[in-house]
Amino acid sequence: MSKPLVASKGGVTRNMHPEMSQTTRKEILTKMQVRYVRAGQEYKTKLIDEVVELFGYHRKAAIRALARPVRIGAVAPFVIGRPKQYDPEKLLGVLKPIWLAALQPCGKRLVAALPAWVPAYEQHQRRRGWERPGCDHAIRTSANSRTRPP
């Protein structure tokens, strides 16, 4: 009797665990890629069959996945580039209401609109009795900094 079929996003396969995590999938594929590079023609065919059955890939997708260069080493654990000149939490508290009230303009247009919007926003906050520091900081932050996610 054959093994029961397992439904997955990639199709229906016999051996793939229905809840295989993406991390596990990458680890297995990386190990198979290393073996695939060193293998002869017969063993490559067996590896392709294994990937098709494990992951539910089509044969051509399995060949591409195995032939892809192996990435050894993790991605840098730190962000490369200049350090942030602003506190994203403070800036977001000021910019988001202004951005929404200005009908969600792009970053460059928001920069041009901020000198007009910030005084009105500060006046509105004073009337409501709220203290929201950081409005002057919002004007000084560059346009590119505002368009990037925190």
C-alpha cells in the first residue's frame, strides 16, 4: 500500500510534512545543494527526485533550486550604513497624523508640506492639552529618512 498523500501549497506530495517550516526547508535544501554540486549524473537524478517528493516542486523548479549557488554564512547581524539621526518612535508619533491629514503624500512631497503642517499640528495638540515633543525634529529630518521604514 502506498503512503498517504499530503496537501501543501506546492502541490500534493507523499513525504512532505504539512507543517515544514521555511527555516527547515532552507536548511535541507542547502545540504542537498552541496551534495548536488559534487554528485554525478545518476546521483543528481536521485537528488532531484528527492526534492520533488519532499517539497512538492515540479522537476524543473527542483533542478533550478539545486543548481542555484549555495550561500554560505549568515546575513550580517547588523545594519550597514549610517546610524539613524532620529528616534523613530518620536518621529512616527508626529509624522503619521500629519501624513494622514495631508492625504498620504510621498516622502518628498511630505517634506515640502511639513513647514505648513507642523505649526497647525502643534496648535491642534495644544488645544487638546497634549504634549507631543519632536515637531521641530520632524522638520529637520531628511526626506529619505522619512520614506524609509523605522
